[in-house]
Amino acid sequence: MDRRVRADGRPGGDALRQGARRAGQEGDRLRLPAVPPPRRPHRRGEPGSAAQLSRALFQGAAGAGRRRARSVPHGGQEGSLPDAALRRAAAAGGSGPGSHRQASALARGRANRQPALRSGGGDHAALHRAEPRGDHDRAGHPLGEERLVRQPDRSPARRVDRELKILVADDQPDVLEALRLLLRREGFEFVPAASPAGVLAALQEQDFDAALMDLNYTRDTTSGKEGLDLLSQVRAQDATLPVVVMTAWGSVEGAVEAMRRGARDYVQKPWDNARLLTTLRTQIELGRALRRSRRLEEENSRLRGNVPPLVAHASAMQPVLRLLERVGPSDANVLITGEHGTGKEVVARWLHQSSKRAGKTLVAVNAGGLSEGVFESELFGHVRGAFTDAKTDRTGAFELADGGTLFLDEVANMPMAQQAKLLRVLQTGEFNPVGSSKVKKADVRVIAATNARLADEVGQGRFREDLLYRLNTVEIHLPPLRERAEDIPHLAQHFLAQQAAKYGKALKGFHPDALEALVRHPWTGNVRELEHAVERSVLMARGDRIAAEDLFLSPGARRDAGQLYESMTLDEAERHLIQRALSRCAGNVSEAARDLGVSRSALYRRLQHHGLKAQG
């Protein structure tokens, strides 16, 4: 009987061997090892097994060995086996189990090596050997052979999307729902907003990697004006946030205007899912690169400008730091609120040095401490002869700060007439020096500060609502020191280094009892009081470390005072504090005002309000 044909009509062993030899010849031409025909199920590691073939294929793909590197098939890739070789092996060997296993192993080796040849990207398939199995599996693969199994994609490029947060703004619920399903399926965190107010509120409360915003939020409106105005406000809050706008209103003018106002890209409804996702991922990566670059620029700027460092380790300060990082590089006006002594001016200087205006001047003015006659001259300047004492021309704060930053402290204490004059300059950027008809212009970023709640002042008619809206594009609230006790040791050490250098003392630090006393102290004067206490202890220290007795703190008296204030009204507590300050300063109003953290004129107004008298 012909050894090439079996009794059942299928090819015999000689036919199988001949087909395998032909396949081996093809492999020789490709510098790949010939694979002998399997006579039984292969075990792992035996010659000719699928595992050995896969290793050879991977070595060829990686270019290991000069023989394999020089052999490239016609129109193929390194180490790939042409389809013709597979067909000839199958034709010569027939359809017996052995040939089927070999051809399928070759085909799967060819198919499964393709992803491994690609470098970069997040679509690599992890390849693992399966355990030997018997018979056939449900997919029809012969059992007992080792197979290359595609594992779920766990590449870093995919995993990073799990952490990305997207703000999506649209007034149509069905659009929000469609985008929610799409983005969550891709691993993004989805935060919806249905109005411009919702967008701004979300930006104040959370950090986002990108924003996808509609341009129209009112029914039957297609002008896009709402969205364009919102885009400007978003950019003012966070200049580094990538914003992609979308609308059914797809005019070229709208796209150009959106890009001019800071949008990174433009998507028209109905959108293509693949393009939308690609756009978002691209802009997120660009945004991250921009933020890293800005952060380096800010650090360099702060080092060059000798900016006071922000000592902020407490959890209560972390939202403040995140907001500062987002707002710092922008030109948005900022309102800083907080109790006396919380460090509002330090934050203002930090914001200035973090901005593009760092190379220009920061001018600080105590706006609440200026009398009616001095206010205009201080802010807008005057010309010679404008009034009796005007012997020479004077340059005002707005002109001095042109191109830079103007810091206005204690704005809540400004009289209504002065508020109106300030509002006009903020609206137009124009002003007239006192005694001059010449209009001047100034490009300034205004940072204002107050210890009052301006919303309450507006409600009581003591502060203009329109001026408040001009000042508080972004509001930053600084918590009192009692709410950030974790920062007290760090701040104390920072002030110790400064004061020791100032007074030429070699001090190593604080005794544990001194640190405990500092942490327990209520610090009603906040960071300013702590700084003064450390300065005093540096002067009084007798050893190389600050001891508790060097601090001269009286916790018991402080607690009693706190209990006393709890039983008082706000007016009574203020009167009591003013009386104590005047007593400590022997009736000197200037020293008492400095001790209380207010301006001299502001203290005079409070003295008049409470019916108190002082020496001057």
C-alpha cells in the first residue's frame, strides 16, 4: 500500500513528513527553524512545540541575530511566514490531525506575533502560555498543545484614563446622558453641569483634566454668546484647563471666536465618538505638559523674585494651594478673605510672582486707611498745584502698577464715594490724576483683601454689589491658624530661621515643651501673632534652643479671655479689644492700629463708633 495514503483515504505519515519538509524549506529561506511533524501531543519545552516556535518568531521580530535580521520576506516583515508556506504545508500534508496542529500552530504564531512587533502605544497584548489540555476545546482548538492567549489590556496608557476627570456642560439631558455613557465606558470620571453657573461652581470645588462645553444654554438660542462668555470666565479661573467646545451651531465664525477666547478644539454635533475621544486625550496630554511647564516657570520666578514661601502642610490649606496654582498664572482679579493675620499679603505676593506680570511691579495700598482727600491722590496721582500742598507731580498707584499687580488691602473699610471711583477705573481702565484733565490708562491685575464678609456688607448697604463682582472673579479664603494646627511647628521653625539670622543668633530649634505650648495656644492673631511670638522668643532665649518659658505665652489667660468673649456681642468684643490695645500702647493710636492689624484711619472710625478717646 502506498505509504503516502492511509486506508481511510487520508494522507499517511510520508505525506505528512513531505509537507513538513516543504514548510521547513520555506523556513530555511526565512532563516527560521524548520518544524518537524508532530507524532503525538507535544509537551512543553520539546523541540518543535508551539512554545519553541513562538520563541523563534519573537527572536526574529526583535532582530536578535544577524542572520534573521538580514532575511526579510518579499513585502513582509522580519521573521514573518508567508501565507504561501502555510498553504503548501496544508496541501502537502492533507488534513490529518498532525498537519492541522502544525498549520494552526504556525498560523497562530504568525497572528499572535503581530502585536508584539509594535512598539509604543497602549494596545499591546500580553502573551502567556496556556496549560496543556486534552482533546479539543470549545473553540475547536486541538487540546494538548500550548496556545498563546491574549490577555486583557493593562498597559499604562489605558490605566491612566481611569484617573481622568472631565467636566461636561450642556443644557440637554439626553446629550449629557450620551456623553456619560461614552466617557464612563472609556474609563473617564464624568462630572455634569447644565448651566454656566454650574460650570463655575464645579471649577471652584474640583480639579479637572479637561472640560467639554456646549456654546448654547438657552432654549431656541444659537448665537453661542452664553458659551463664549462662559469660556472667557473659565479661562480666567484656570488658564491651563483644556477646553473643547461643542455645538450644533457650526459656523466658521463661531469656531474662530471660540478658539480666540482660549478653546483648544471644536466639536460639532452630532459628534463622532472616535474623534471626540481622540481630541480629549490629546488635549489632556497637552494640558498636562502646559501645567508642568507653568509650574517650572513659577518656581523659577519665585526663586528669582525672593517670594515668601507658603508654609502649608495642613489639610485645610490643600484646597487653597490647588486654587492658587490654577489662578496664579491667569490675569483674573482675586479677592482674598480671612481673619486678621492669616497671611493675605503673602498670598497676594505669591500670586503676583506666579503670573506673567512677575517682571513688573507689585504695588500695595491700604485702601481702607485712606481719607477722602488722600484716596484719589494715592491711587490716581496728582499734578503740581492741584491742591495747597501739591508742590510737585505725583504718580499714583495705578500708574505705578501698570503692567503689574495692584494689591488693595482692607477694601471693606472704603467709604461709598471712594468705592464708586475705584469701580469706574476697574470698568474702563482709565483715570484722571487729581488736577488734570488728561486721561491715563493702566493695565493692572487687582488683588483685593478683606477680613469682612463682603456679601454681608452688600446686604447692609455698606459695599457696592457691582464693585464686589469686579473684585471677586475668584475668591480665596484663608483659614485661621487654629484650623491648621499641623502648620504651627513648620511656621514656627520658618520664623525661627528668619529671626535668628536677623538678630545674629545661633539657635538650633525648639524644645519639645515649647512646641507643645505653641500647638496648644489659641492664636487669635493667627500667623502674625505667631511670628511676633517667635521673634520675641529669639530675643529672650538663653540657650541654643527655644524653651517654653522663652515664649511668654499664658494659655490659661488666653482661655479665660476666649470664654469672656463668648459671652459678649461682636460690638462689645471689638470695644474690649480696642481698649486693651490702647492700654498696651499707652494710648498711641498708630501703635494700637499696628497691633490690631488695621489702618490708623480705620481705628479712628472704630474709636468714634464706640465713643472712645485716645492720645493720637
